[in-house]
Amino acid sequence: MTWLRSPVGIAVGVILALIVVMSTVAIVPETKQAVILRLEKPHRVVNAWRAGEQFGRTHAGPILRIPFFDRIVWVDKRVLSVDLPNEPVLSTDQLRLQIDAYARFRVTDPLKMVVTIGTEERARDQLQPLFRSALRNELGKRPSAILLSPERAEVMDNIQNSLQQLASQYGVSIVDVRIKQTELPTGTPLDSALERMRTARLQEAKTIEAQGAKDAKIISATADAKAAQIYAEAFSKDADFYDFWRAMRSYRLTFTNTDPAKGETSIILSPQNSYLKEFMGQR
């Protein structure tokens, strides 16, 4: 074993020792989950994601593995995204929309994810068609104007729930779903779509106007009926006072002229005219 005492032998021994150590020891980062496969079969998971876990208090750090028997598959613990740029969707009002959407997801069961599809990149590839299907199914049941209304949040929740049901088979949890932009196609389809929207809004405005006019007539008629009822009740309580009040109101309108532009008006009545009975003290 004299070769071990030579510089070359020492260097070779150090290199072999480093290879053994590097094959035996692995460092698990805070942001990664380590799925260990022993002879390509699931063995254990190190630093798996847990809800509410604080950064710095995880199970990250050095781990031991059996060289040539254990293989480590790294899975990201952070929130990942899958995008759907310029996705065509046909709404119920026959508008072909261009939707730019994205979904945020996290691998919450790394062992299931590795067993079913292998890696997080493949998980993204699998989620994209599922996301596309959930988006089209939900928006295809609604008019285009829903994306500009408060019900937009409900639409996003429905898409997320539908996508979650499909994504759970891969050990993935959908964190959020959002639509970044919605556009109509340019050219003739856009012009016809805008014309249909304008016609629909005009019809809606006419309907609201007609309903408002109807409600106004009902309110006015109800008020007139209520006023007539009040007058009738007042008349029945004191008929003489009611006649006097009506006469005074008539005199004010007839004899009072507050607008000089109207000129002067002369009224000729006989002293015995019943219209002047309040002035003569006669009933």
C-alpha cells in the first residue's frame, strides 16, 4: 500500500472520499421538497410543504442517501404558475373573446405528483389543458358582460373550484385563478359585436325608461287618490270651513297678480253673485 503514501495516491484517495460523501450527503434547500426514490420506488419525502409553516423552521438541511440506490427528485415548494395567453372563448351572446388568463398552483403532495407525472414541469403541462377546459366551460355559459360586473369574482371562484377537482389527482393545489385581459377580435367580428352590444344596451335602456314611466304613473295616481281621500275626510269633518278655504284659495288665484308682464285684468260681477258670498258674509 505504498501508493497511498505518494502524493498521487493521496489525491486519488481524497477524490474518492469526496465522491462518496457527495453521493451520500445531499443538501435540501428551504424552497425545495425532496422525494427520495429507492430503486425507482417511492421511499420518503423530506421537507414536504405544510400549511402555516414558517420559513427557516422547516426540515431543510443535509440528508443521507444510499449511493447508486437512492435518487432524489426535487419539487419546488413555492407557488408556481400556468398561463393561457390569447385563449379564444365563445360566450352565450355569441362573442368570440380573446382571454389572457393565469392560474397559480402549489405542489402540496410531492410524492403523488412524482408518482403520477414525474416533475413539476410535467405538472404544468398537464394543468394547462385542464385550465383551458375549465375556463371555456365556465365562460361559455355566461354572457360577455359578466366579465365587467361584480359577478366576475364568482366566475373566477367557479373556474378555480373546477380546476381544483381535476388537479387534485396530481397532488397539486390551485391557489388562485385570474383573467388578466379580455379582448374582442379586430375587424368585422369586432364591429358586429359592438353593434350587437349597442343594440342590446339601447333595448335595455328603453325597457328601463318604460318601466320608470309606468312606475311614475302608478305613484302619481296613488298620490292623487290619497290626496282626494284626505280632502274628502277634511270636508266631511267641517263642510263650512272647507268651503271657506276653497273660496279663499280661489280669490287668491283670481285677484292677485304678482307678474306685471301679464298686465291688468278686470272682472265685472253683480253684488249678488254667489262667487262673492265670502265678502258679504252670506252663505
